[in-house]
Amino acid sequence: MEVVNTSGRRKTSVARIYLKEGSGQIVVNKRDVKDYFPAGILQYKVRQPFALTENVDKYDVKVNVQGGGITGQAEAIRLAISKALIEINADWKSALKAEGLTTRDPRMVERKKFGQKKARKKFQFSKR
């Protein structure tokens, strides 16, 4: 099997992954996934597509991720891995889609407007 290259995005995070058959090693920005994502829930999010398709420890993943925070990065990686697994075997799409892992979350931070404190918050109003 050749290397499968896909990308995933979430908020301002962009993850580019290279997936190939192997022993289940996940490397994020030249660091092990346990070092890069110390929180267990983030490690779970990254490995979730493999667990749903019953492919734990069957594929090696090399990830380049940038932008955003660690939660957005983990979810971008999850989307990219899901897309790569579907590219390998289209039968896994139904299992991944049922959990919502194939959908790109479109929510972004709303921009700050001029004359206001934040995107929606206004400056304090003083009547007198």
C-alpha cells in the first residue's frame, strides 16, 4: 500500500497527514502523540476514527499541523484521518459518518467590529 495524503481543518487549524500501513505509531509535528497532546481526551479524539473502523495499531500516521489551539488541532487531525480511511476503504464511510467524523465543522470566530468592544459586546453606555 502506498502513502495516503489528506488534510483536515477546524477553526484556524490545518492538519496534513500521511497515512501508511504500520504498527499504529502517530507522530505529530515530529513528536509522539502522547507528548503533543498530554490530555487523554485529545488523544482519544485523534484515535477515534481507527477505533470506529477497528483499525487500531494497523496504520502509521505522520502529521503536520499548524494554527489554532490544541483542541482545534486534534479535531483537524481526526477529520484528516477519517478522510484517509475512507480513501483506503469506502465501506468505512457509513460508520464514520454516523459519528459525525466526515463533516468539516464550519464554525469560525466572528470578527471584531469597529465601534464595539468585541464581535457582539458593545462599549458601556452611560446615559448621563
